[in-house]
Amino acid sequence: MRKSFVYGALIFLSALFILPLYWTLITAVKSAAELFSFPPVFWPETWNWDNFLIAWNKQPFSVYLMNSTIVVVLSTFGQLASSSLVAYGFARFRFWGREPLFILMLATMMIPWDVKMIPLYMQFNFLGWINTLKPLIVPAYFAEAFFVFLLRQYIMTIPLEIDEAARMDGANPWQIYWRIHLPLMMPALVLVGTFHFMNAWNDYLGPLIFLNDQSKFTLTLGLAMFKGLHQVDVTSIAAITVILCIPPLILFFLAQRYIMDGAIGSAVKG
């Protein structure tokens, strides 16, 4: 009875998460008559898969896809490089003020993005970066406090004897970081890369503030173009939303094992 109750609760909770995805999918393939019919249609009579192609061609989504890919790939690489390097410094180097500096860095996580929005806009405007992809890419090369914390906790689970053995063999700190810690941090790096990929892929407020030219828009901004002042293209919004969900889902399922290993390893040592 206990096992039946547990499985029943898991099925119910899974259905709560799956139902919005299913509703978005069937909304994307419904006909115009079925879209606003009452009672709602839970299984379309005809699945109009052409709606995806029609929605894709209504806006220059090929350009939006290229912009999103550039932002995601370059910013993810920068986040992995900078966060791992900073985490390695905090975990392995002992210097004056290390702990207060680390706490100060963690304190920046409490600052909402809405508070930083105007100063960031003024800074990027001074640099001449407004209406370019640089404001969406360059900040990732200066590390993020949450990712530094995760990677630092993971590095602290690696025995110090490995570093000492490498030093005895003549390795300098950079070689220890590059040849030893980076390969050992792979599960945590996959976790950080997946989190940042999803944040950058789904980011809407950043591109909305920093981009003006439609040729620079990302996929999320292109999706918002279907919502006008007097009309909302529900079918196209649902179709593009389904397409936007595919890359994060594929990435998550491919990296699921590494994500669990990285999360567990980062939580071992406090």
C-alpha cells in the first residue's frame, strides 16, 4: 500500500509538470476552429504540423537562431573558463582576506538583476555596446558567484595529495589546474554549463534591454513579436515555444548523469 501511494503521488506530480507541455504542443497543432472552441479540445482532430513551418517563416527566426547560438556558445565557454579558474583560486590558494572576499562574492547573489539593470545599461552605453551581442556575452567571462561556489565546493572534495604529488613532479599551479583539476571537475563543469546554457537560452529581459535592431534579436525576443497590441498569434507562440524547449531538453537528458554527479559532489563538502 505504501509503494502504491508513493507511485501514485509521483504519477500525479509528473502529470502536473507534463500537462502544460502537452497543452502547448496540441495548441501548436490545432486548427483555428479548435483553438477557441468550448469545451477545450484535448486531442485535435487533425494535427497540423505545418503550423511550425508557418510560424518559423513569419519572422526571420533563422537569424534569431544564429544570434541565440552565438550568445549561448560564447557565454557558456566564458562562464566555464572564468568560474572554474576563480573557484580553483579560492579552493587551493591561501592568501590574506580569502574568506571575507569569498563571502563578499557570495553576497552579490542577493542583489536582484533589476537593481543592476540601469547601471549595466549606462556602462554598456558608455562602451558603445548597446544594440550588440556583447552585453549578453562579455559578462560571462567575469564568473558568476553561484557557479564559483559550486565549483569551489567540488574542488575541495579532491584530495590535496594529488596537488602535492603534481608539485613533486614539477608541475606549476597552472598545469595542476589545466591537467588535473579540469578533467576531475568534468561533472561539475557539465552542471554549470547546463545551468548557464538554459539561463542564456531562455533570457528575455537582457536582450529586450540591450538590443534595438531586429537583426540582433534572439529567439525569445522573436517569440515576443507575435504578441501585438490588438492581436495575439497563439498558434505561432505555441509552435515556437515547443521549438525553443527542444535544445534544453536534449541537453538535459544527455547530461543528466553528469548533472547528478556534479550536484552531489558540490554538496559533499561545506
